[in-house]
Amino acid sequence: MKIKPRFSFAISFLLVTAAFGQKNISNPADWRTPAEISDYRTTPRYEETMAYVRRAAAAAPKQVKIETFGKTGEGRDLYVVAVSKDGVFDPAALHQAERPIVLIQNAIHAGEMDGKDSCLALLRDMVITKSKAALLDRAVVLMIPIYNADGHERFGQYNRINQNGPEQMGWRTQAQNLNLNRDYLKADAPETRAFLKLWNKWLPDFFVDDHVTDGADYQYDVTYTLDTGLDVDPALAGWQHDVLAPYLEQSVTAAGHKIAPYINLVEETDPAKGITNSQDMPRFSTGYMILQNRPGMLVELHMLKDYKTRVTGNYEILRALLEAINRDAGKLVAMNRAADAATIAAGKQFAPGTAFPLQLTPSGTETFHFLGYKYTRSLSEISGAIRIEYSHEPWEQDVPRQSGLKPVLTIAPPRAYIVPAQWTQVIDVLEAHGLRLERTAAPWSAEVETYRCTPAWQAKPFEGRIPLAASAESGAREKSMCKAVQEKLSFPVGSVVVPLDQRAAKVAIHFLEPDGPDSAVSWGFFNSIFEQKEYAEGYVLEKLAREMMTKDPKVKQEFEAKVASDPRFAASPDARLNFFYQHSPWWDQYKDRYPVGRLKSLEGVPLAQVKRE
């Protein structure tokens, strides 16, 4: 598809702003959004976006409430817009009345702002023109117009090379160059901490994250993902797969758009090879929703479609979603409560036979009728690899689509975790997630289950950290790096106990089980435990080694076997000498030992309940 020419930002912004202001002065009834006024050439900046929202709130004060829920790194306010048919905005009252709360998040990648402009139109149609007032019959809608506000204001025409319009847009990352859609579990960014407070205040019943694709070219303009794997509560998975997805596809198609589940090719230069599936990890917004026992939908508008097609497609899928939620309001609320109750019940006691999935991998395929474009493949003289060139001649073919997920790493959750008081960064993250925490009122030592780990790190930073090698962008790890052990650990006064008989227990499990793809260990929170801090001089170890081999034939045999089988070890004088240091009484027994304990019972733990605000 040919990319539309880009116009001067200064000129287009002044023209659109003037047109918007003039229309509103001369005709107060003109409720076209800024994008509509520009015929979808442009998208409004942060202040212009909020000016439109404030205008709607002033016109419908009983139905629209604007709240700030935090600040960005550069000090911009983060806004959420609550929309209710009758002015009830109290989360407790809404939950009591079984009215589903739907949270729609926009511009987490601020170059992908289609959802923002579709939400402005949806807000207007729900409370001003009333053409979509029925979408508020049971549901209360929360809209985050611009989540990544700092990235949004890094405005420019060269921010999205793959994308067809608008003329200028924001940037992918926030001011610290962190991708907010990799931060939900580790929670490094101020925006993430603010989101978690908002989440815990409202506890929504359904979550939407609006995006624009990268990747292949094809006919669909709207794609989406709903998680329905075995890590999702079975009732919620069944409703999304059997009820919600078919309705979305039927309704959005009837509105004139082409819709499909998200397209991610097995081989990027050959669509005929089929479409992949993968675990939705908790670093991502919708993956985090799995841990919160809430359904989430990822919306991906196709980057090469024009901006009007994308914004109106985003509008239609949100409209269809809200129709389905209003229709199934009571059922959705009941399923969410049942999922929470099941999680709490499962955490009340240690069940050694439980298999909680930490790592999932694709399993099985189904046939998918793919609406693509004809393409050619050739060897590129520039890259030296196979290149693909798309025409815009329709091409249809049945292709294999990975359809299921199976567990490759599972654990039996404990009754609770205990985190030593000195690991303050880890405790801060647990608190940010709103987990119920208790603290020890006295020092405590006991033999508990923990892990001995032998990790490896990737060579360069990822999202501001040095994570484990298998915990970068792919996150895939199908082999455990840790071995469960029983050891006596000591916990100072003020150590944190995390009971698992709570609604968000899955958050704690994924963060505190070191083999979790987004665990604290995977993201480098515990990197220092893997560092050797004491050393010995070579001449000291030479003497020690000879003494040890004379006194202990097993050590001698193990050393000689390792020299014979491991060429890298055999070629390293330091490694050969360090072998004997590791087998001596002087070796640091704390090295490589995970300091977090897994408690099978809370009996005997000197607890003092944490007071939460």
C-alpha cells in the first residue's frame, strides 16, 4: 500500500487547531473529534486531546468524570475518564451492583494512537449524541486517552516507519526509553506504578489495550487477541472463545471491516508457512490480566491501512465488545468472582501435586483461511537474505495456525513465600501490585524450601536491566535453571510473608518463582546473589588443592573427570583452581542460593499483620 504523503506539522497543526476552534465557536453543536475535522490526516496532541475530553465532561457532568491517577517521568498528568449512565463512579458500589467495569487503555506505544481517537468518538456517541448510549446500560467504561503521555509528546513524522498515517505521531517508549508493554510485572516505570494503583482502585472486569501492528501485510484491518489457554480460568476462556470472539468477528465484519485473530507469521517471508501462537507473558498488559483473573483483549489495527480505516475499525471492535459485555454483564461478573474465589481457595493450603504452569509452548494446529495478498520471494542482494514483496492483489489460502498451548515448566505453589527484609526493591514491587503482605515481628530461622540456581545472562541490556538470557524479548525457556532444595534460612525482623490465599496470588507466584519468564530473578532483581565476592590467591589454592586430593580421593576423581570432559574448564587455570575453592570450607555457601523461602505452612512464623491504607 502506498504511504500517504506527509505534510508540514506546523502548518497542519495550526489549520486543524484553528478549524476545531472555529467550528466550536460558530457551531457549539459540532462534536467532531480533532481527527475527524482533519479528515484523519492528523491526531491531536496531549492538551488538545484533553480539551475535547473536558468539553464532553462539561456537557455531560453527571455521566463523565475525569481523574488523574499519577504522573509520568516528565511530570505530565495521567488521566482516566470514567463514563457512567447515572453518575455512579464508586468502584465498591459498582461491584456490589454487579455492573461490569471496562478499562480501555490507549497509546501505551504512543505512535499507535488509533484507540485514542476512536475513544474520543465513542465518548461523544455515548454521552453527547447518545447514538451509543446503550453501551452504558450495564457497563461503566474507563478510558485512558493517553497512557504513554511523554512518548506521545515526542511528536514527529518519522516515528513509525511501518505506519500509514497520521502525518505525525508519538514515540514507542516513555521518557526513560522503557517499553511500558514489557513492564507490567517488574513495574520499573512511574507510569506502571500509577497504572497498578488505578487497577487496584477500580478492579475492572474487562481490559482492552489498543495497538497498531508491525509485521506482515494482509487484507485484514482489525486484528485482536483473546487469551484462552490453560493458564486462563476455564469459564473465562470458554466465554471468550465460544461467545465473545464469534460475536466480535460477526459484528465488526457487518460494520464493513475485515477482522481476524492476530496474525504473527511462522516465517516472516513466507505467509504460506502459517501463523504462530505463544504464551502471553505477564510483562505484557493482557498477559498480566491472566494473573489478575480478568479477561483482556489486545487490539491490533493493521499498520498499512489508512488512518481513517484504522480508527473506525478500532471504534467498531470497541462498540461490539461493549455490546457483548452489556448483554452478558451478570455472567461476566460472576465468572470473575468465581475465578477469584478459586484462586483464594487454592492458596489456603499447600498442595504438592498441583501443576501451576509457568512456561507454555505451542501445541497443535488448526486450519485457518487466510486473507492475504499475493507476494514474491527473492534473494536480496542488499541483505543477503530472502526478501518478500507484497502486491495488493488478494490471495486466499488455508494455512496452519498454532491453536493450543501446553505446559513445559510447572511448579506446585507453596502456602506462602517469605522474602528477607533486606530485599527492598522486590518488596516494593510486591506492594505496588497491591498484594496482601504480612511481616515478621521477630527474627526467624527455619528449614524451608528454596532453590539453587545456575543462570546465564544475555550480553546486552533489555528494558533497562540485564536479564537472564532466556528472559529477553522472546521470554522462552523450556528448561529449569533452578533446583529445589531444603535449607535452613534466616529471616530478619520485618521480612515479608506473601500468603497465597488472596485474589492476586498468581502475580506473586510469577514474580517469586525464579523460573517464571518474568520473575524477579529473570529480570535481574537478584543478580548479586550469583556473584562470587571472596577469592583466594593462586599459590594458596595450589597448596590447598594438593592437600585435598591427597585426603579425599573423590575430589581428585571429580577434578580429573572434569578436566577430561570439559575443554573450557581444562584450559582455564582460574577455573581449575576455583574448583578446589568451591569444594573447601571457605566457599560462600550463600552464593547461587535464592534467598526467598517457600512455606508449606504459616505455623511457627512470627507474623505481624501489615496495615494497608
